[in-house]
Amino acid sequence: MRNIPVNLGGYKLLVTEEPTQKTRERDGMTEVVTDAKTNLPLFIISLFAKAKGQKGEEIKVTLDADPGEVEEGSLVELVDARVSPFDFVNGKGEKISGITFRAAGVTPVG
């Protein structure tokens, strides 16, 4: 299953790193990551997600489009937030699994 809708309405999302274009290393070269369907560049933003009365956690969210000016320390909401599980065996033979966060974009709160 991919792109499972997620409701983060009960969480405060604080920008800990401003958005940048998503890149990856391939054959010793850095390349910009693009959406498989639209071929547009993807962006990544780091957020501290915290529900009232609970400990928080930093998450990285891939954004479908350039979110524009978003400053570190800003409270935001995710537009069309979703998660996708993954698992793979890395080059060391270790099984890696988890979830990735993705959203259409972010909007400021307040």
C-alpha cells in the first residue's frame, strides 16, 4: 500500500529545517529527485511533530511542489498528508523498513 492518507490535525508541526530540493547520490553524482508522474522536482522539509501532552519527534516530509518561503521556527500544516511503508535490503545485507511522509505542500498556521 502506498499513499495512505494521514490526519495530523492533533499535532503541532514546527519547521526545524527550511525546505530544499530533494537530492540523492547516484554513481558518485548528486542528482535532483523528481516525481515519477510529473517529472517536477520534489522538496524535503524537516518538522518537529508533537501532540499535546506527548513527546515529539522530528520527521522529514517530501513535498510534491516548491512550498515557497517557509521559515525555520514556523508552525505549519501539511496539505494532503500521506504515508507509505517501505522495506528493502541494503548493500550490507541488512533489512531496512519504515514509513515515509509525503504531502502536496505546507500552509502556515495562524
